[in-house]
Amino acid sequence: MLRSILSVKEKEMFKVLGFSDNDIAYMETDLSVIKSYEWAVSKIFMENQTGPAVESLRRCFTAIMRFSINRHTEEFDDLIQL
């Protein structure tokens, strides 16, 4: 069985950031994790969003880019505070 590309908490974060169910399904099937996060970072930058979900995205993207915390771990999901 294939593991979902995005965790439940990641999906929740993307929903709060304004991504639709279809957007999230697209992220899960047609985009790499890095591209999904880059898309989200671009969107929040262009829309000048602020708030806890944006800060969660920043923490997650930083962890991914620095290879500092593995995804699909409790430690990574703890970075998401909505």
C-alpha cells in the first residue's frame, strides 16, 4: 500500500492556507513534495498572508530545505500549529 505523500496535518495546513481539496489532491498525485511546498510558499507570499498556518508552512519548508527533520514523523507534524 502506498503511503500518502502529505500527512493529515500537512493537508490541514494547506486547507487553512486556502488550498482546495482538488489542489491538495493534485499535490498528492502530480507534484513532488518540494513543488507542493514551493507552490504554497509562492501563494502565501503573493497574497501577503500572515498567521499561524503561514508560520507553520515556514517552519516545515525550512526543515525540508535544510534536511533537519524528516517528514512523516511526529517531530515534523509538531511544526504545524494551526
